[in-house]
Amino acid sequence: MNDLNTLLVKRWKTGTFIPYTATTDENALIQILTERRKELVMRGARWTDLRRLNLDPRFAKTLSRSLLGVTYSLPPNDSRYVLQVPDYIIAASGGSISQNP
């Protein structure tokens, strides 16, 4: 929490920041992840965080979007989180790299 407060005190107008506190380790982790999401908006870090955090049931999220009346969803740990390995990479590896499912 000290590191988070050190970062946030520089983001607020002088004298207006109230330091964050956490009662448990999990509460601290939630606060840190929330600030990370706000701090790294539009930098592509959200996708990486979703892939990593969806392995933990506490932070698993199902993404849903509606387009033209059709709802699309991406559940946690879905194989669609992983991109295909380009064929030229597989060929250059001599077959030691296999294609993602």
C-alpha cells in the first residue's frame, strides 16, 4: 500500500490526497488492480491482465458485447484468449513449436 500511496500522492492536487489503507491482503490486491486498470487505460494492458487474472476464480470475468442484436461472450479461460502462432514461426522452429488450439 505504501508503493500505491507514493504513486497516487503525485496524481492528486497537493493536500487533497487521503492515503489508501487495506485491512487484508486481498483488499490491497483489489485496490492495486483497480488503480492499475485506471492508470494503464488505452495501453493494451487490460487484455494481458484479463488473460492472467482469469486463471484466478476471484478475478475471473466473462466479457459480453452486443452487436446488431447478437450477444457475444468470452468466458474465463476460453481458448479464444490465445492468438494463433503464425505459420512462418512454426516452420522456422522446425516443428518444435505447435499451433495453439
